[in-house]
Amino acid sequence: MAETKSILIVDDDVTILTVLKEILQLDGYTVETAATGKEAIEKSETAFFNLSLLDIKLPDMEGTELITELHKANPEMIKIIITGFPSFDNAVKSLNLGADAYIMKPVNSKELLELVGEKIRKQQVASQTNEDRVSDWINGKIRQIERERDKH
């Protein structure tokens, strides 16, 4: 069985949190929610999330600020901004600060699931590539040590 992927949804609108959580859980994801940036930061410091969906307007901070804070806790986390207030400036700022995508409300559930699935697949490939590189490096060092040992 494949490892369940974990998602953090951050939005101050309880209806949006509930609907997005249900959509993602039905697709097999483990989902946590947070209504504030502070709550999201606390959760990301105690649990690993593959991906986060972040509202741009939160009661205690901007979603763009939250991107930076979440990156500190988990640089590998995919961060997707969701906004009901789209603007070119917000989109550019979000992407420059490390957002992996920027989508507008109301969220189309099919498009959301496709985007989340695509981002998580890319994350898995990158993670596997890094593991393979580390493994190759370790095996190379072992062979180097063995050759040195055989010379003596």
C-alpha cells in the first residue's frame, strides 16, 4: 500500500476548510486544517506535510508571509496559494517567496485534485532522485575505501 500523503489547509473560512478537507480526504489524502497562520506554523513544526493550501488573507498574517515561515519548518513542503483576491502583485510575490502554484477561489475540485496530484508526484520523483544520489555517493565512498584498503 502506498504511503498516505499529508496536506495542511490554512483558511479562516470554516466552510472552505470543511469542503477542501472532504474533497482531499475522498481522494485518499490525510488532511489537517488551520484557521490562522500561527496555528499552521505550530502544526508544521510538529508534523510533516507534503503540501499546504494557503489562503492569501489570514486574520493574523498574509499568506505570503506564511509561505516563508512554513518553508523554515519544512523546505520540501509544496505550498499552494489560494485566493479570492487575485492580483498580479500577489501572484508574483507568492511565487517569488516560494509558492509552487497560485489558484483562485472558487476552487474547481477536479482542477485542485489534478494540481495536488501533479505536485506530489513531482515531489516524490525529486525525493527518490535525492535518495538515489545519496545512495550512489555512499556506495562510491565504500568502493573507494575498499580499494584503498586492498592497496595496503
